[in-house]
Amino acid sequence: MQGRSIAPLLLAALFALPAWAVEGNAEAAKQKISMCVGCHGIPGYRTTFPEVYHVPKLGGQHAAYIVKALEAYKSGERSHPTMRGIASTLSEQDMADLAAYYGSAK
Ligand code: HEC
């Protein structure tokens, strides 16, 4: 009897999993993009200093790609020094929010 009652619990735990994953909130990102716009520009506009160095456009990029890129800077897998410095200050929630914001901006 006791052995059987565990199965539904395990199932319920499995289905609850997605709720634990970090979900991006584009609204919350509006407090966080101030440290990005200087280089990445206003979403949908040209980058601020295209003639100094190439800054990739983030608006309209896939959210999953943005999170991956930020994680890669944070881990050192991507080596650009400025982006590494910035990404190292971002939490998983920050990354998800920023990705949701830029992912939805055209
Ligand atoms: C000092 C300028 C600067 C600031 C500030 C800055 N970035 Fe960047 N970012 C860059 C540059 C330059 C690159 C390209 C680096 C490279 O070649 O790896 C880049 C690359 C990226 C990429 C990878 C894009 C791609 O197409 O692969 C992402 C994502 C990104 N930045 C997000 C952000 C976010 C989010 C913020 C704010 C929290 C931010 N950046 C702030 C200069 C900046």
C-alpha cells in the first residue's frame, strides 16, 4: 500500500519541475537594460558606436540564444573582456529577463 502511494507523488513532482525553471520577465528587464543600451543601443535602432567596434544587435534575437551567450561570457567560454565583466554580475534571473526583453524587441 505504501509503496504504491509514492508513484503519484513522483509524477506530481515531475510535472511541477517546469515551474522551478527560471522564467524571463521582459517587464522586469526594463530596470536592467540601462547597463546594456550604451553599447547595444536602443532595441531596433543602430548600435551606438558601430565605427569603434562591432556590437551585435540584440533586439529580435532568440531569447534562448541570448541566455546561452550570456552564460558563455560568464563561464569564460566566450572571452570578450567587457561582456565577461558584465555577464559575471548577472544572475540567472537577470539573464532570463534580459533575454525575454531583447527576444521580444524588434
Ligand atoms: C561596453 C560595451 C557593452 C556593454 C555595456 C554590453 N555589451 Fe553586450 N556585447 C558587447 C560587444 C562588443 C559584444 C561582442 C563581443 C564578442 O565579439 O564576443 C557583445 C555581445 C553580446 C552578446 C552576444 C551577442 C551575439 O550575437 O552573440 C549578448 C547576448 C550581449 N552582448 C548582451 C548584453 C547585455 C544583456 C548587456 C547588459 C546587461 C550588455 N550586453 C552590455 C558590448 C557591450
